[in-house]
Amino acid sequence: MKKIPKFKTEAEEREFWANSDSSDNIDWSKARRVLLPNIKPSLRTISLRLPEIMLEELKLIANKRDVPYQSLIKMFLSERLSKELNA
């Protein structure tokens, strides 16, 4: 096993792992699955232009489901991404 180097920055570490085979540094046969329930995904704000009628329809559906319309949009996107990735 090769020793994992010390990194000065997260960017340096990211670059290392992007260009290295982790099996050279880690014995994956000893790995175990863990749950990290309190980790929240990184979020990025985006600007999205939608036709007004579409936005109003989303707000109507969200109101019927008693969820914020932005949460509804994320739910719809998540469902579609899952469907596309598993196709």
C-alpha cells in the first residue's frame, strides 16, 4: 500500500484523488458501510426562468400538497433524475 500524502488544501486533496486509484492507498476489503444521517448536502443557489403559468401551476400543486413550491420543484427534479439515471 502506498502512503496517502498530507495535503495543504482541500483542492490539492481533490486533485490527488481525481487522478489516483484509491485501491493503491486503501485496502477496500476492510471497509465497512456507515450511515451519516446528520450530513446535509451542499446547496447552490441558481436562477431559473420559468413561464409565469408554469410557476402558478407549480404553486397550486404545492399548495394542494402543503409544501413550499421550491421544495416541490426539488422533489420533481429528484424523481426525474432518479428515473433518468436508472433508465
